[in-house]
Amino acid sequence: MLERRCGRVLFRCALLVAGLLSGSHAVAAQEVSQGRWVPHAKAITLSEALRFARAHNPSLHLARARVKAALVAAEAPGAQWLPSVNGTAQLFGATMNNSTAAILANNGVSLPRVGATRIATQPDLAPYASSLVAVGARQQLFDFGRIAAQSAALDAQTELARRMEDGAQLDVSLQVAEAFHAVRAARSVEVAAREAAGRASAHREAARAGVEAGLRTPVDVARAEAEVARFDVAQVRAEGALAAAQALLAAVVGVPEQALDAGGGGEERGTLPPFSELLQRARRQSVEVRQAEAQVEVSRAETRALEAQLRPDLALAAALSGRAGGAPPTNGETIPGYGFAPIVPNWSVGVVLNVPLHDPTIKARRDALREIEVVKAAELGAARLAQIAAVRQAYIATETAQVALLALDRAAISARANHAQAEARFEAGLGTVLELIDAEAVRVEAEVQRAIGEFEAARARVLLDRVVAEAR
């Protein structure tokens, strides 16, 4: 979204060029106030903008929050090694056949059944009261790697969250750099338009003086007036494009101000490294490839964690209980309270081994996860190929923009020299106003194109840095 907005700012600059070179003569407003949109925009350097954005950008806050949440979640499986304590209380009526107390199954309390009622030749369907109060504890002794597999799966999720944070940081840096260079380009265009408007006004006054001296015809004044109006309109458009770029920079950086100006000198990036070197950097540092690798590892770790659920589980179980059953025991003695008061104490300590023998649901889920592994591995291969293509395209775009910028520099120098000669001929009465207007149009076009070319070169370089995952 922000990249499209940067592109729209550049498009407005292109519209300005078209307006300057068009043959139509628009009528400007009577009053053109310079800087009407943003009279006082605070200037900031690129390094300052990057530091502030990394500290305050909401997308980076979100990425860091996801990493923190993943770290906390990764600690959860380890809690299974800590002892757990649970309690239960039960009171109900039921038939009592060969049992002094009826006990409901409770996952938190491992409670064995104790004793036996009398065995009758005929089933006894009479209800008897039964009560139970118990506290149980459970301590994991050995898990056969089940907990470790769960922790590894969550650690893989944490690593993926870190890779996502790296990508978000690079994206923010790219957005800030693009917006920063867009402001610089819009400023250069605004300066060119403002200076052109000033020169057009001077030419108009010179034409009026020539008419008064009898050296010029009134048509020269009329044509100069039209040029003043055209450049006034161009100046208004340039100021609007600059204000839009400054507002975009403020939004990307995340400052409370409504607008930011690009301060400081141009950032020296040095010579462009060889393509082979950048490709090696991209293979080592590419965020997209590392994210795809993390996705593959997450899928594999989740499969291993699911398979680990089929492993045995060894635990120590202990319980302390009071119980009573109202059914007559074998010796015929009844307990006081008829089963409503849990006054018979019991305790137990034991080692419990659970061995999952067959679980078709887990096996079906495992097969599904293995297919997802195949998909993630294919995505990793595609990401590596796409990375090579992206580096090649970004490298070619950067080289092209840099070479074009050198040509645009020469064109701007030649256009200024041509304008100076035309201006000198006009002042000496040897040149016509049309020659001067044509030279002015060529100069302004060259200066605007040079500003756009500088933006394209800077943008291509920051895009190359993003593809190579080069931190700024």
C-alpha cells in the first residue's frame, strides 16, 4: 500500500512535467502562496527516520508482540515436568454390587478402589449412599521424548515469528527510504518549478521593457504572460506533490507531526557490488527464504510432536482420601453414617505406565501433516528460485537507473547551458521570446527528469537492499 502511495507521488511529478511541456495555457490563480499546505515541516535525516520508525512503527510492534507470545507459548510444555495437585468431592446414590464405594473417574486424582461388598446370589438393585473426599498428586517420571517434541514444535514457531519480524523490519526500512527519497525528488521538482516561475516573471518584465523601448512587439509580452501563468500552475502542482510526499513520510515514520521534510545530504551508497556477491548475500540472508525454511521446520516439528503422542507415559501418582459406602460389606458390619460421611481413610502411592497401542485419529493427522511437509518443501524451492530472479531484476534495475542518472546529469548541464545562451541572446536583442521559451522548457524538463531519475536510482538501490536483506 505504501509503495503504491510512493508511486503516486512520483506520478504527480510526471504530471508536472507534462504540464510544463504541454502547449495549453492554463490560467493560474491570482494569488499563489508558496508552501500553503505545509508551511513548517520538520526536517529529519534518513538515519533518524529509520531509527524512529523501528522504535515506533505499529507493524514492528505487532511483529515483536508475536515473537514474545511465541516465546511464552514455547515454555508451556516444560510445565508438564512440574507436579500437579487436584482435589475431588463426590456424593451420590447408586447400586452397590461388590464395592464399598462407587468412584467416578477423575483425571486429576488417581484413586484406586478399595474393598469389596458381599457377593449376593441375586443382583441387589437397592440404592446406597456413597461419599468421597480426596486429594491427589501426579509427577511425570519419564515421557519418552513426548514433551521435548512438543517444545521443539513451539520453538520452531518462535523461530518463524523471528523471521517474520526480520521481514517486517526490512519492509519498514524500505517504506521509510522510499518515502524519504520521494520527498527529496518532490523538493527538487518544486525548486525547479519555483525557479522557472521566477525566471518567467523576469522574462515578462524584460519583454515589457523591450516593448516600451520599441525593441519588442506586444506579442512577446502576451506570450511571456502565458508562460508565467503556465509555470505558476506548475509551481502549485509541485507544492502539492511535495506536501503529499512530506505527509506520507510522516505517516511511514510514525511521528505525531502531520508532515516531515527530508533533511541532510544525499546518502552515499558506494559502487554497486558484483552480482555474484549480492547473490551469495541473498542466499545467506534472504528473509523470504529463511521464512520458507522456518515454515518447513515448523511442519516437520509438528509432525514429530504428533507422533510423540503415541509414545508411552510414565508417572508417579499419589492420593489421600476419605470415603464411605453404605452398601453392606462382606463381614456384615455397616459403617456409621450409612455412606454419607467419608470417614474411612486411605492413601496410595504408585507408578503408572500408560502405553497408547492404537489411535487411528493421530495416525490420520500425521499422514496429513506429512503431506503438508511436502507442500512446504516445494514452497521453499520456489522461494529460492524466486529469490535469484528478484536479485537479478533488482540488480539490473539499479544498474539501469544509475547509468540513466549519469545521462540525466549531462542533459541537465547541457540544458542549463542552452538556456543561458538563449537568455543572453534575448537580453542582447538577438533572440526571440520563442527561443527563450523553448530553452526554458528544455531546462525545466531536464531538471525535473533529473530529479525523477535520482529518485528512481535511490529507490532501485533500496529495493536491491531489501531483496538482499541488507540492513540499513
